[in-house]
Amino acid sequence: MATLTYLTTTHFDFGAVQQVPAELRRAGISKPFVATDEGVRTAGLVERVTDALGRNVPTSLFDGTPGNPTEAAVLKAFDQYVSDGCDGVLAVGGGSSMDLGKAVALLAGSGGPLAQFDPLAGGGKLVKSVAPLIAVPTTAGTGSEVSVGFVIIMEDGRKLTFASPLFVPKAAICDPDLTLGLPRAMTAATGMDAITHCIEAFLAPTVNPPADGVALDGLWRGWNYLPVAVRDGEDRAARWNMMMCSTEGALSFIKGLGAVHALSHAAGRIERLNLHHGTLNAVFLPAVLRFNAPECVEKYDRLGQAMGLAPGTDIAEAVSAMNADIGLPSGLHAMGLQEEDIPDLIAYAKKDLSALTNPRSAAEDDFEAMIRASL
Amino acid sequence: MATLTYLTTTHFDFGAVQQVPAELRRAGISKPFVATDEGVRTAGLVERVTDALGRNVPTSLFDGTPGNPTEAAVLKAFDQYVSDGCDGVLAVGGGSSMDLGKAVALLAGSGGPLAQFDPLAGGGKLVKSVAPLIAVPTTAGTGSEVSVGFVIIMEDGRKLTFASPLFVPKAAICDPDLTLGLPRAMTAATGMDAITHCIEAFLAPTVNPPADGVALDGLWRGWNYLPVAVRDGEDRAARWNMMMCSTEGALSFIKGLGAVHALSHAAGRIERLNLHHGTLNAVFLPAVLRFNAPECVEKYDRLGQAMGLAPGTDIAEAVSAMNADIGLPSGLHAMGLQEEDIPDLIAYAKKDLSALTNPRSAAEDDFEAMIRASL
């Protein structure tokens, strides 16, 4: 039985930050906890959002979000949320800030410890309520502003995906203006994150045709506009369409994701490397597409159409060529991954939530082969 | 500014009618007013739904829905709703029954007269509340089970489209089982209704890329499976996909529709003919596609891809060929429309809500040309 539910209110356009005050009011937030990171703050983006609030809204600013948000950072943020008497979250940043913000909102609404909410251990049922959250993305990749999930590296080293309809922000404010200054490398890496979401969501075997359609539309935009956005970060049409690709990717991954994300979550938790999630997705994507191919013949035709490829083009090859074109690393070795990291990667990928919705069931051997093909 | 909002919970699969009792409970309906028509009742479909309710749920059955629902029928139904002490609507049928049910739910929640809610006259603001409604479609065409709108022929002869987010049913129960026995002609006509929704919604200039994606996915399904469903009504995959096309069409026409619907609404109100809405859409679609072509070059490429047409194929021609293949009338003359009906048609089409979102602005002359090309 397919049960289709769609999602949250999204204000989407240049200038959308002007909607933040109205959405805070609608969500009943009088003192927002602003979850962000130092880079976003020093780039002046937090100010652009808080300026829109005017002088009458007190805020509590937290710019300590790490590149991959950790449970320790979440707890530190939550302490500040409580001691500053906040009544909701305003997340401003990329996936890390939004995910940290979601974790804080969960602790504020349902109490800790965070680990109890692990959906693979049935923790979804323990999510009683979540403090209201408004999300303002400053990258075009994660789509966390409309998604049911967030990802945190736990104290015990696991990179856990939490998911519940209650984690969908009360409103998403998508203002491509905030991405105009995004550096080239970050544009490329986050863009491939969004594209991977569209591809993996479309391939997930869950029955949700509307989400399939959203995924293909997002892919069509992302594939056309990512090279443009990387070449010229000031191209407004490219920034608009990349942000839409990101939002659509996350709207569609309500279906689940696949082995690319299982592997990226596994590799993203290696503390020594602190690897970027989008870059990892880009690097794993070709090998996973080759592994999944036998199960996805008709779907690969539709992917190729959305990407504007000539019939019969190898889509894994096309992704590798895109990675090279936009300057992403050629493989895991170039990112610092060592032979001795592999067993750990396999063990974690196998247990990741995203592995459950890969279109082809992957055993340990399969994960190893995909990793080695991505070195 | 694009503000994207998605929609209602939809249970979708063979056997979905089993979800009706739970959804009635969730909606707080203890005595449903069952809005249906005589054909649906005599086909045994109402029984299939009410059987699922068990013995403990009293119902009030109204099978007096006309082929094109009228204000008079709505008022008669509402009288019965009140005198039987109903507290919500269970609509079982095609677009007519669902739309009549929506009108009754509106009167129950916000009072009459119905005409005050005309959105073209600012009536949307007067919609204060709407009684809960669960929709169970028995055709695959209208998509009213997930849509924000409904259409009623008013006492003064206008065919009015009412629209509000509050008109979206609390839940849609889409069970393709209920369409297995649908006669060939009705399968063809309702199927082209769904396909027209996907096409016109995609072409509407409103900015809503997720809805564009949903429209193209629906079109892909509808175009592939309509000929199969018409040839063999027992083909379960075809029935499933046609119902999904119908649902996706209505999910996407939150963007608005276009000149096809403006013309069909105008022609559908000619009392003497009592023409079928889906058939009218099918007959008007080729001429409207030709009229819109100059404004839609890139979009027609994407439509053609979704329809599986070779690049450069004339999509208006392809629609005419589909109409012929599935046995629909070749034009308006064959449906009984006379020369003297034309001025009236033009006058009404021009003022129809759907005309506002046609991708190319149409003057009186343009409407006349489209009508004459569809004779």
C-alpha cells in the first residue's frame, strides 16, 4: 500500500528571506535559537536573515555547528537553547546547521538522549513532539529544509539518520540570493549532493510516483545548471535552479535513498578525514549506478532522458565526466581514504538506513566492490 | 514568489477501500453522507465501500448526483445531509459525485449561498470551514480526490470552479479495483481527462517545479497505459497506472489549468447536450496545443519525452491519433454542438478561471479559432 503525503510550505525565490518574520510568527516562535556555523556567519548570511527580523525579535546565536554535526555539538547547542529561553529554532546554513537545528528542536520537544530516537531501533515512536523550526538553506544540496530526516555523528561513532514526519520544518525559506557567493568547490560538491538525492530517490523501489516525478524534474534542473553554477556563481538562473534541484531532491527522498548514501554516511564518520557528504556522494555514485544497473533498465532510460543524454549513453560514465568537469576528486584515494578504512566502511554501510531502499540488495562483497571501484 | 504546498494523505492500491473506516475515524466522521450517483450505486461500488465500514457506521445515501453536478442537486443533497444529522461526507464516484460532495461539505461548514464562494469574485475568503470529506474515486480521470477545486453548474447557468486549500479531502482512498468494471467509453473519456490535466498543469506558467514533475510522471503513465486500459479493462497494471495518472494530474493542477478546461467548462454547461467533461477535453486538446505552441517550445520537448514520442513529433497530432485509437469522437459536431452554440462558448470560456493560467493569452478570436478547429 502506497501512502503518499506531501510536505511543508516552501517560499522559494530571490528575496524569500523577507518571509522569515511572518513564518516565525506563524510558527509561534518569539525567541528563535539561530543554528548556524562560523563560515555562514562570517560570510554575512546570518545577518542577512536576522536583519529581516527587525529589532523586536531577540535571538540566541549558535555558530558552533561542525562540518559534520556531532552529538556533542547538539548537546552544547541544546544547553544554550535552554539557558537562553528559546522557543523554536531558526536554522541558517547548509545541511549541517539545519540538521543540528533539527536535533535541538527534537531534544526541546521530546527530551534526550538523542540515541533513543534511532529509527532502526524503533525510536521513531518515541518522537512525541518537536519544537517549531524554520529552515533557511545557504547551500543548494542537502534539501534538509523540506526533508523528514537529519544525520548526526553520535558519541559512539555511528553516523545515525533520524527520520519522522515531525522533523519536516514548519516552513522552508529558499532564497537563491544566499547562494550567489558560494565558493566554486562547495557549489560543485553540494550540487552533486542534490543530484544524487534525485537519482537515488527515483531509483528507490518504494511506490511513490509523484515523488518520482519530482526527482526527475530536480535532476533535469540540476544536470543542466550545475556546470553553469560552477563556472559562474553569479548566474542567477543557475543558482535558482540548483536550489530547486536541492529542494526537489529532498521532497523526493521521502521514498528513501540507496547505497550511495549508505557508503557516504559510513565514510563521512571517519573523524580523521572529516569528508564532505556531497563530495562523497559524487565519488560513490558511478560505482553504485553500475551495481544497480541490472535492476533498473527502464528507470535508467528515464534518468538518461531527464539528464538530456543520447539514448544508450552510460549514465555512470556521464556522472564521472560531470565530476571531472566541475572539479570534484577523481576518487576516495585522492580524498585521503586508506586501505585500512575499508572494512569499517563496509560494516557501517551495510547497516545504514539508506541501504534498505537501494534497488538492488547489496551484500558485504558488493559494498567492497563498490568501494574499490570508487578508490 | 513561488509558495509550494503539498497536499493530502492518499492511500493508493488494490484493496485501499479497507482504509475507509480508519480514515472516517481519523476525520471524526461518525455519520457520513455518502455522495454518489445511480450508476455507481447500481454497479455495486457503493456497497463495496460501505461494506468495508461494517455494521456500526450509520450512513445517509444520496445517489442523485447528475452527470454534471448542478446547484439544485447540491441543495437537495445538503437538505438530506442536515435532516439526517450527518457530520461529514464520504464521496464515492467520479468527479461529479466528489464535486457534489465537496459542495455539500462547504455548505455544511460555511453556510450558503454557494455562489458567494466564487473565487473570481473574491469568494475564497468567505470559506471559513468545510465539513470533513473522504473521497473514493471510481473513475480514473478527475483527480478530485486530491484537488483543491470543484465545479458546479449554477442556477444562473454559469459553470463555476470553486477553489480553496480547504476543499482538499481529508484523505483520498484510491483503489483501482473500483475501476476494473468501468465501461470502455468511460475509460477512454476519463483517461483523456487525466492526461489533459497533466498536460495543461505542466504548461501553466505558474512556478511550481515539483508539480511540473508530478504532471510529467502522470502523463508518462497515462500515455502508456490508456490504450491498454481501453482494450482490456481487466488489466490491473493499466488500471493502477491510470488511477495514478488521475491522482497526479490533480496534484499537479494546483498550478492551474488552461484553455482546454476553459472551453470544456463552457461547453459542459450546455444543458441540452449534457456533454462529458473528459470527452470535451480530449476534443479541444489538439487545437489548444497548436495555439499554445509558440509559447511552449522547451516544454513541448519535455511533454514529447514523457509521451515517448520521437523528437520532433507533433504532439497535437499524437493526441488526435490517441483520441481516434481509443474511440473518442472526432470533434464537437459529432457530439451535437451547433453553430449557434459558438458565441456563448466563446463568452464563457474567456471568463473561466482556467483561462487565466493558459500559457498563451487568448482573445475572443483565438477562442473562436480553437473551437472551429475542434468542430
